[in-house]
Amino acid sequence: MTTKFPFALILSLGIGFLSCSVSDDEQGIKVEICNNGIDDDSDGQIDCDDGDCVEDNACIQLGSDYRLKDNISVLRYGLSEALQLHAKTYTYKADDSAEKRMGFMAQDVQAIMPELVSVDKSDQHLKLKYMDLVPVLVNAIKEQQQIIASHQQQIELLKCALENQGQSK
């Protein structure tokens, strides 16, 4: 079923964060959740860098079709950058529940991979694009697997050398 205006369910989640569920088979997710309503700049798009809008829980399913993209290149970030990340636990100052959270500090990530950090236009706080960490972590896993495979090959060669040494005695 396709509707002219997607259905949006907006829920408050604690410290002012919002979640949006959109149903529009033809257009997909094209909604902003803002302090003053949905899509406050009338562009019909989620705007992840708009300081008046909360998109933290709305940017989950993203278009990934080759036909939607230009300037495609191999990602250079991987194991080296992932090893520089330092996961932290923290609480939000504005959250009365003092719920312990896990994540990264935007300033720390910005020093390593500046493309993953944006500035909130309304209060100049830094925001981290967590979804963009996924390809970096996949590259890191691939690099580790290459290292493991290389080590496994070296182990097999050493085993053969030891066996040959034992047989020659």
C-alpha cells in the first residue's frame, strides 16, 4: 500500500530523543523529526545534520543501491583506525535516570576519522554517525582474518619443518 503521506509514529524516549517508524512502500523513509514538527525545512528528507531535528533513531534503514550513489571508492579506514577507538561508558548529564550507556566520544573519533562526526547547528555539540562505523569495523575484521590466515600458514610450515626435523634424526 502506498500513501501520499507516509504514516509516522513518534514516541518520546526519555531525555528528548524521538523514534520514527515510517510506512511508505514507494518512497521509503523521508521524514524529519524536529522540535517543531515533522520535516521543518519541507525538503521531505531526513536531515541528519539539522540541529533542530533528532534523527538518532530514525536513520536505521538507508538506501544502499549502486544506482543511488556516485563517487564510489574503496574505504581506506580499517584495523589501524579501529584499534585507536576507545569505547567508554557514560551517563548523559540531562538524563535524570543516570542510565549507564556505552559508546564513543565524538571528539576522540573526530581525531581519527573526521568524516564520522558532524556539528549540531543549534548548540554546536558534536554528533557521531554510528552507522558509518560499521564499514570501518567490517574492514578491520577482514584485515584481522588476513593476519590470522597468514599466521595459520606460518604455523603449518613450522609444523612441517618440525616433523621433517624429527624424521631426519
